[in-house]
Amino acid sequence: MHQLIDKKNRIVIYLIFLLILSTTSNKTLENQKNYSTTIKKINVLGLSNSKNLQIENKLNYFFYKNILMIKKEEIIKIISKYNIIEEYNIKKIYPSKLNINIKPTKIIAQISNNNKLLVGANGKLITTERTDESLPYLFGVFKAKEFLKFKKNIESSRFNFTDFKSILFYPSNRWDVITIDNILIKLPENNLLKSLNLAHKIIANNSFQNNRLIDLRISNHLIIQ
């Protein structure tokens, strides 16, 4: 009888021991699983090495966080602070890597009173250490929305931004441009595309090659000097 009780006790002890081992093993597996899905590598590509590294450092916040739990909106909130960025693609490489590919905006102008402040095709101002004398100078205080509208008209017209050496914005929401040949074109507030193409046609006409002013501000009126 005593031997039977001892045998039962041993069986109970074995079962308890197996239960403890099983629980510990499950916890270990779960911890390994969680660790394997935490972010251990962030790659930022598309900009200069220094700018890529700068953005990577800002994204260090996500290191060792579960890749499954991170929302792309959290990443976008950080990288959208960089005006140099035109487009980006965020890709989660499971189990533990983030790849962020960036397309920088094209620089199309520079601010007149600050040659280290450039204007991107995205309408944003970009601080830089480099200067580019081939870029047209922008005069006046404008909003990104106004500039992007103007940019769209230039791109749709027969002109390019490289055809201008100065672009002037007025509080009345009107633009003037000075070509690289020093021809001042005064544009109306509306019908920009039509006016730009007319100005281009006039400049291309040899009969007007000595003129330095094309005034298109008044509808259906043309002043050439």
C-alpha cells in the first residue's frame, strides 16, 4: 500500500514537472517570436548619404518595436517634415526590417534674398548649402498653393523654368516673369496658360526681337515695348 502511494506521488510530481517545462518552453517560444518581429534594421534610400542617415536617426524611435504593430501613419508623420521629399514608399520587410525609398523633389527656383533657400517642385522651401546660379530667382511672398498653380501653367506652356531668370509674385495673386534675354512679361491674374503661350509666340517672332516688355495684364489688350 505504501509503495502504491509513493508511485502515485512520483507520477504527480512528474506531471507537475512536465507542466512547468511546457509552460517555460511556450513562454520562451513566444518571447523568441516577439523578438524576431521587432525592427532591427531601417534603410532610407534616395537622398544624399548624410540626409538618409539623418532621417534614419529620426526613425530610431521604431527600433525594437513590433513590426506588426507599427502604423505607416506614424512613419509618415516623421518623414513628411522633410521638404526635400516629393514622394516616398514605405515597405515592411518581414520579420524585422523597414525600407523607405524616397524620391527627392526637383529644385526649380531660389529665393531672391536668400540664396541658400530653394524652392522645390512640390512648392516647399528647402534649406541647402549649395547654390545654383542657373535657377531663376523668386521675388515676393507666396503660398505653396499659389506657386504650384503657377508651376502647372509653366509646365503646360511652351516655356520652361530655365527660360526665366526672375519670377515675381504680387499680393494681387499676379505673376511677372523676366526671361534670360531680359524680356519682362507682365501676366494677368487669370488665363495664365493662354497668356504664356502668346508671350512665347511673340518672342519667337523676329519682328519683335528688339522689344523688352510684353504686357498681357488687360484682357484682349496687348502692349509691346
